[in-house]
Amino acid sequence: MVLHDAFHFVLQNPLVTGTLEYVKVIGTAMLPTKKELPPSPVVPQPPPVCTFPIWKHLYPGSSFVRLAGVFGASAVALGAYGAHAVYPKESREELKKIYETANRYHFLHSLALLGVPLCRWPKTSGSFLVLGMVLFCGTCYYHALTAKSELRWLTPVGGTFLIVGWLALIL
């Protein structure tokens, strides 16, 4: 017997061929053939809602995000300075409270500037918020550090601008 004959005998004997036929019948019964698969339905896809990155949506007011970074950094710096500053002797506690109030508003409105690019009129609301921060917080800082009240009349004007800036955010 040659190797070829031995190989042929192993693969072509009745036991092996019968077992292979049995496995083939069971396999075709359990697994569907390609002809039996129904065609998959084509579901129409809606067009994409946003075809470009979100930062391109923010372009009209993106300068206010940069301003928010500048104002936020200055709020941190002024907060650290105010914690260690020497206030004028007369009404020291009152001036310290004024400084803390200015710093709190400075922080809060720096965060509000981050939302300005998402509103309908970013230039209007952002301008009012920036102007309000400069007038309100700036005059409070000035009064707290110098105890001079010559610019205090601008504080309510700045507060009004802050209110208008917030209202412009919701329009």
C-alpha cells in the first residue's frame, strides 16, 4: 500500500463519507443558505443635523470666550491680591466686603461670558456684560482699595449694564 492509497482509504471509506453527508445535511438545515436570506430593507437616513464642528457655530462671539479667559484670570489674580491687600484704616471691614462683592461678581460674570457665543445676539449681550463688569467691578475695586468715592456713581450704571447683558442672553 502506497501513501496515496492509505490517504484515499481514510477519506473515502463508507464510515467517513456517511458521517460527512450527515453533518452536511444537519448544517444546511440549521444554517440558512445565502439564497434563503431575505434582502435587508434600505432605511432612508435623515440628513445630518450638523455637518461641521461646533466651534464653527461659535464664530460670531468667539472673542467673548477669549475675553472670559482674560477676565477669569484677572478675577483670580485680583482675588488673591484682595485677600492680602492692606485696606485704608477707616471702615476697613466695609471696604473688604465691597472688594469681595466685586470679586464675586467678577468671577460670576466671567463664567457668564462663556455662554455668550451660544445666544442669538452675542455681540449685544457680550458687550453689555463686559461693559457692566468694567464699570461695576472696576469702581468697586477702586473704592475698596483707595476709599475714594468719586467714581461710585458709575457702579449702578455698571449694575444696570450687567442686568441688560443677562436679559440680552435670553432674547
